[in-house]
Amino acid sequence: MMKKKLFPPVNEQMDIIKSFAEEVFPEDELVRKLENSIKTNMPLKVKLGCDPSKPDLHIGHSVVLKKLRQFQDLGHKAILIVGDFTAMIGDPSGRNKTRPPLTMEETRINGKTYLEQATKILSPENLEVRFNSEWLGKMTFADVINLASKYTVAQILERDDFALRYKNGIPISIHEILYPLAQGMDSVAIEADVELGGTDQKFNLIVGRELQKAFGKEPQCVVLMPILEGTDGVEKMSKSLGNYIALTDSPREMFGKVMSIPDELIVKYFKYAAFASEAEVSAMEKGLKDGSLHPRNAKVETAKRIVALYYDNETAEKAFQEFEKIFVKKDIPDEVETFEIEAEQPKQNIVEILVQSGLAPSKKEARRIIDQGGVYVDGVRVSDSNLQLDLSQKKLIKYGKRKFLYVKIKNG
């Protein structure tokens, strides 16, 4: 006999589901699904798709992952769809040009890291992970034609980014038009009851509803979460834009990046990235408004909360102390790693050193940071990207605001 699950009352579930959500629709359908879930003792299948175009998740992803965790805590089943097949197309959402597709191998490599990162927020207990190549990779050309027949060009062009590109004469490839249909097939394949996503995914999630209807399935309900701006305070958080805070960032990096956000984003980060309660958010808003809470102190609280989420309270406090030491007392961290460069000559070009040591991702980026005055060697600012640095003795390099590294010649 199946053990009776203890689902909270529907009104309590709806309050939690709607909290901090940008949009939930259709609400009446979701209420009926929840009522039926309690009646039949069956959890809802709640879907979230992840596009493994990059190997790291960031705290922008955590906004919707937290909502998925709330569904888990209510007793429902989370289904994380790793889009290893659709990532080969490249999601065109919000893009004004075609996105370069990835190979299956690249998407698989990136996808493997997602589960480990996602379970920093999600419970592994009632979590299912599926790769959409499982069903999309088996479709024949006849299947694709049948799928394409379920949607019209006019419906596709209702999508803002497609409509804008079409109007401006910017090419739209046929494979991009197929992307929302492919993502919608994920919902058909797993028979999703609810799909979560950011507001930029609204069109794709509605396509999922329509395709479920076309294939004789009960349509999913949709929960949309706000988009979190990156540390620049302007663009959507994105690794390609360099304005992200990765879930795998070190505590020092994570804390420092939060402290760098514009003041106007403090409450939003506290609310959506630190997962503060509604009462805590209201208290912060009131304090910032009446002047009883200084923006810097609000940032410190937010940064501590975020670091503690992915590490622990002790680590968060240590990250705060290090931040104070570096940026307030203008000191260096207690612990700085040493990198040894293998070379015959002790004198090495500063740009080469920055790239080889991993401080800079590329020579172009290294030169850019040098030109901006962001590189110091033993406390002295580097102004010449052609500088030959003598590494016969260990040198302390500061790169940007938060990266410190001792560098020397191996065995030198």
C-alpha cells in the first residue's frame, strides 16, 4: 500500500509558489493540479531546463533553482532537464544575432558539472535528471516535420527577439526557429505538470503548453521568476559578459563580487540571491529608505548570506574579514597561493605570466587590465604590458580587485 504523502493545504502551497514569482499562470489550472495531487497522493512533475552552453552555474540560475527547491519541499518531484541536444542549437532567447552552436561532446562535458552544482540548492531526494538527447536524438526527419506542423510562422514571430531581428533584416536560421519546439518537446516527453523559468523564457514555456495540447497531453502551468542583473547592474547575469557570480567561485571572490554591485541592486540580491524572507526584505527596504541602514552594511549582510549558502557561516565571516583587510586596511590576504613558471630564463613578460598563472583568461584581457591600472607587482602598479619581470625572487601579483598570487620561476 502506498504511503500517504503529507502535502500542505492548497492555499499554503500557492502562497509559497507565488512568493517572489514574477508570474504564475494559469493559476486556476495550478490550483486544480494541486488539489488533484493531494487527492491522488501523487506529486506534481515540476520541470526546469538547463542549457549547458557553459560549464558553470551562477547565482542568476539560483533564483529559479530555489523556486524548484520550494516545490520539492512541498512534496513534489523536481525534474532537471539538461539540454545536451538543444544546446547544439543554442537558445536564441533575448539575442539579437545567431548564437554559435555547440557539439554534443561539449554539451555533455558541461552538463556533467550541472548536477553537482545544482544540488547545492536542490535536494537529491526527489530529484530526477534527464538529458533531452534521450528523446530528441531519436526523432526522425518525419518526426521533426510533424513537430513543425504543430506551430505556425506567425506564432513564432510573436516572439519579441525574432520579430525584432526580422524587422531589422537580421538573419534568423531555421534551426533557431526549431529551438522553442525542441524545448517544448521536453515537456511532452516527461509530461510536465509545471515548468519554471526566467521571464525571458516565457515564450518557450508557452510553446511547451501548446505542444502538450497538440499531442493530447494535459498542458503544464508556468511559473516565471525575475531575471537577476549581473554585477554591472545593467545586463542580465551572464558568464559571456563577465558580470556573473559563479556557484563555484571561492568565498573571497563571491563576497567581493557582491560588494561590487550597484546600491540599487542590494535589495534584489538580498531577496533573490540570498533568499531572505519577505519580512527581512521589507526591513532592509525600510532601513535603506529612512537612512537607518547604510548601503555598505546592507551589502555586507547580503554578501555574508550568499557565501554562507554555498559554504557555511564561518567561511562567510572569514570572507568578510579578508575583504575588510584588503579593501579597508589595504592589506593582502593571509593565504596567497604560489605559482611556479617553468622557464629557462628568470625574466618573463608580464602578460605571459598573467595568462600562464591563470590570473588572466587571455592576453587581450591581461593587456586590458594593465591599461586600466589593475595590475600590481609587489605593490607597484604595472603600466607597461611589455614589462619583463625578474622571477628569480618570488613576486606578489595583484590582478584586478581581488586576485592575489605569488609567482616565481620553478626551482628558481
